[in-house]
Amino acid sequence: MSGASTGERPPGYRGAMPSPDVVLITKADCHLCSAARAAVERVTQGLGIGWREQSIDDDAELRERFAEEIPVVLVDGVQRDFWKIDEVRLERTLRRALGQQA
């Protein structure tokens, strides 16, 4: 499965790689979530990609899966960080997903 998972372009591919799906999982009244929100915004804005936020407060499945790790960053459905978001690591992960040098 080359391309999406490795960030490598298929032979002969000339278009842009699709943007990775970046999701920040949060909950209400979470001081770490505010810092994570700012970190994700800085990194994604610098790379020109979007992101979205989902709350465990509205989703029982997310609450069961991530209750003790909030905030959590997912990139293309894979958990990449939790509690304190490492901006350097997140940028490196996103650059790989975009097919750029990390």
C-alpha cells in the first residue's frame, strides 16, 4: 500500500498528495486541551492544512477509548500524541504524510 501510508508518491504521480486527516480529541473543562488546540493550530497553519476537533463528551465510543489520555491527536486515524502535544513530532509526522522532507 504505497502512497497514503508512507507519504511516497506513486510512480508517475504529478498531483498533490491529499492532506492528512488531523483530529484533536478533547473534552470540556480541560486545561491541557486548550494548550493542545493552540499547538495543533500552529503546526497545521504552518503547513497550510486543516484539522478538526471532536469531544468525548458527545461520543461514548471516543470516551471509552480515550478517557484517560485527553487531549489526543490522531493523524489519519492513528494516535500520534496525547496529554502534551509535541509540536516538532506532529510537524514531522504531518510532513511525512504530505510527502515532504521531515
